[in-house]
Amino acid sequence: MRLDRRFVNADLRIATGLVEPHFMAGYSGGRKVIAPGLAHAETITTFHNAHFMADPNASNCNFDGNPLHEEQLEIVGMLGGALALNTVINEERRLSFVNFGEIVASHLAAVEFSRRYTEVLVPHKYHTVVTGPAGYPLDATYYQTVKGMVGPIDILAPGGRLIVASECSEGLGSAEFVEAQRRLIRLGPDQFLRGIVVKSHAAIDEWQTQMQLKAMRQASIQLYSTGLDEAQHALTGVTRIESVSSAVQDSVEASGDNAVAVIPEGPYIIPVCSKTP
């Protein structure tokens, strides 16, 4: 566990952060600002290794048994505590909540406020789900688009279709992420996972490829994007579509189920199935 020395040695420590759903750590902000936010690369890549990412509790809006959250709380305790200024913004990116206090308690209060608007109960699972990364800036790269794919996992019927619309105007993402996607295409999902699960430290950005596989195991993923060329799209590992509306119609006809879930706010709104299918 390696943190920025200036923060560790400071007489007064204040973490400032935005609190919103996070597809690995449950919610962003608070303790996450310290680790991995102010951490050394060795700690960051440990946090993102395959064992953490594969844990079913390392998911959106969940703290119970979440290994990332538990490790973060342990680090805060080892540090001797801190204070936090927490913020929540609305869909227009304006402040809707601000609080300040001891980092763990104040962060939990901000999370409870956010839960009212970000976690949405739905009555059943869907064979057709339409979503995206909630527009710019998260739709600028395919790397960020993956967050929108992970959000609806709980309401996806097994074998259903997840239709994702994302511009990807800046391409796939970092060179490291592109390399991880190349390995996924070359090796296939199973061999890719076998190759990373033995590592104590993740390679930069390969964790996003692993998170994409969580969605791929649940449903067939289809992507509408105007920003990726043919070669780039081939590295996504998902099906390319030319029209969202046509893809929805095809999915409805194939499943025989005309119920469609639409999540325009991508990773910011997390639907939760209120009962088993």
C-alpha cells in the first residue's frame, strides 16, 4: 500500500470527490479519492488485478462484501483517517448535494442521497436493453463506453441483447487498452482470463477488457458507433450495427418479447431487478 507521501504526512487531510455509481467500487468519491486516487502505480495495479475485478461483489452501487471498498476502508484506517468534501451532481451537471465531515461517514451520507436517484428498481429482466455511456465525455472512447455495458447487467435476461450507442469520437482509448483488446480477440475470452488471473498486478487498462467480459457473458452486445473505423471496431469484440432502431426490432422479433429497457444515462443510472425471472 503506497500513497502520496505529501498526503500521508499532512497535518490536515481533506479528500474532495464526486459521488456517483462506480462499476467496480460501488460508488466513487470518499475513500476512493485516496486509494487508488493518490496511490502509487503498484497499489493501483493491485487494486485492479483480475481477482478483485472477477469478484461478483465488485460491482455498481454495492459495498457489501466488495473487496475494493473493504481494502479502501482499511487503507483509510491505516492512514489515521481524513476528512472529505463530497458532491453529487444532477443530469445537468449541477450540484444537487454537498456535505463535509469525517471521510467514511460523510461519504456514506452522500451515497445514501445519490441512491435515491441512481438506483432504479425494475420488475423483471429484459431480452432487449438499449443504453450508452451518457454522452460526452464518456462516449469519446470505447474504453469509457464499457462502463455503460456493465451498468444494466442485473436486468439483462440470459442470452438477451444489449444494444449500445456511443460515438467513440476519439477512438478506442489508450494504447494499453488497445493491446488488451488485441489479446482478447487473439486468445478468446477464456484464454484471456486465464492469462490475467495468475498476475498479482494488472497491466494498465486491461481491467476494462475484463469488465467487458462480464457483460458479454450475460448477453450479446451490439454497438452503434460513428467514430470507429473498421479496424478499430474489429478490436471491440462486439457486433457492429448500422441502426439502433433496426437492432431493437430484430431483438424483439428474435426473443418474442416486445418489452424494451432504455437507459439513456448509461453508467449513471443503475437498474436493479426487484425479483428473479
